[in-house]
Amino acid sequence: MGWEQRNGGTYYYTAKRVGGRVVKQYVGSGVIAELTAQLDDLNRAERARAVEEERHERESLSALAASLAPLNDWADAATTAALIVAGCHRPKRGQWRRRRV
């Protein structure tokens, strides 16, 4: 939430979600409020860093999956060919089954 000016003074409030509603909680106006504000800023920066790190990891995994896509396509084609040679089929694009004789 942050600092708010009321009645000529500056006060620090935090916001909490209670039962689906956002409720302001008074922290104070002195040293404790300043320390709480700094702690909130540090926590916010840590969460932002964690989100950025997760996004970067997701992008690197996506790039790895994209580089393996041709290998995956080749494996699917080889598996399909082996199953067809073995006398199997896929009725209605479902599971592979052996053809009845």
C-alpha cells in the first residue's frame, strides 16, 4: 500500500486480503513504519527477482524444447513406421492396435 498523508501527518499502511476484500492495516508513522516500508520493499524486490528468474528459466526450457522438436518428430515417424510394419493400426486416431486377421 504505502505512505498516506492524513490530517497533516504521514502514515504507513499495508494492504491485506481478507475474505476476498482488500483491507488496509495501519503500521505507524515513526521508525517502525520506515523499517516496515523498507522490509516490504525488499520483499517486493525479492518476489520480482523470483518471477524474473522463473521467466528466464521458462524461456530457456522453451528454447531447449524447440531445438529437440525435430528429434521428436523423427522419433514419432520411426515409431509409426515400426508399428505399421508390425501390422498395427490406429482406429479413429486412438491407441495403436493389432489388426485382426
